[in-house]
Amino acid sequence: MAQTLKISDLKKLMTDRQGMLGSVTPGMSKKVTSLGSFVTESGEECSYTSTATQTILKIQNEKLIVLSMESFAPQSTTACINANTQAYEERILFYEEKPLLSSDLEALDKATPDLASLIRTGEIVTMKLNLKAVQEDGTTVTDLVTIQYDLSKPSFKNLVLNQGTGYSTTTTDITNIDPNSTDLSDVLFCENNDGDNGECVQGNYSDILF
């Protein structure tokens, strides 16, 4: 049965489950799938699918070392072909902050002013936010964004849906991957996973596990 929550209710749920939510182990894995599009220089829309299989390789103090095996695939449309948009695969190694209850609660506090609704159905909590963005022409638009958490899963993989106008990102469970079975002989190493690979360094990082 669906239940309407307040932010304070969700914060209490997370606080009560902080042990499970904060749990991380080497090998813990997830698959992140994103659907989206971008406007090409000619003004056409090119749609794409990207996936990232992410595995915690090592826990180092308050940080996680994560391997992300990523792929990008544009649709075979005229817009994508004319823009010469190519499919690719890459392996990225990056640091991520270890999940902390305080960080989760701070994120909820920041979301409070934009909250449209908060519903719990079983272990799934659905949050809808009215988020404002300034366009290139200076106008402000509001997008209704849907975020879903599965509170039966650790924070590393419990953000199961992030969806707005023109994009959708889902996270699914996959079987844990043995860190010692991963090939780190030719990967990009980045300080974080912000999507900017400009300062990443390609190399052999096989010794990072030891």
C-alpha cells in the first residue's frame, strides 16, 4: 500500500537502516543504464544508450576504488550518422566517497525546497522534484524529476531511477565480481566520476589492488 511521507520520515527510515545502507564490500557491483539525447551542430536530435558496470575493487580508508566498464551506443538515425557520432567502450578507474548517512541526509535537506511528492510503496521510495534550470537564452524552465530509492539495498546501488524530460537512468543489481578477476592493465584513472575525462591518465594500474 502506498504511503505518503515527509522528508523527516525518510530521514528516520535511513537513520534506522544506516548499518545496511552504509555497507560496502569489495566486489559489490551494479549496472547503470542511461537513455538520453543531445542536439547536434545541425540542430538535429541524436539519441543514445550508455551503460556502466561498476564494481568496488577496494576500500581505502573513507574512499572506494571503483572500476567502471562503460559503453556508449548512438542510435542509427540520420541525425547521429550526420554528426559522425561513434559507439565506444572504455574502462575507467576512479575514487568515490564511502557512503555516509550524513551525506544522504544532507542531500535530502537540499531537495526539500523542490519537493513535489514523496511516496513509499514497500521498500521503494519515489521522490518527485520540481527542478528549475536556466536555458541558454536566459529563460527559466521547470522539470519534474522522478527519483526512486530501493531501501532494501545498500546506498552504493539503491538509487534505482533518476528520470526527467529527455533522459532516464536506471540502476540494477548484478552478481558480485571478483576484484582479482578484473583486467586493469589498460584503463583510464580519474580522481572522480564527474564525466570529465580530460585529466584522466591511461595506464596499467594492476598494482592498485595490493
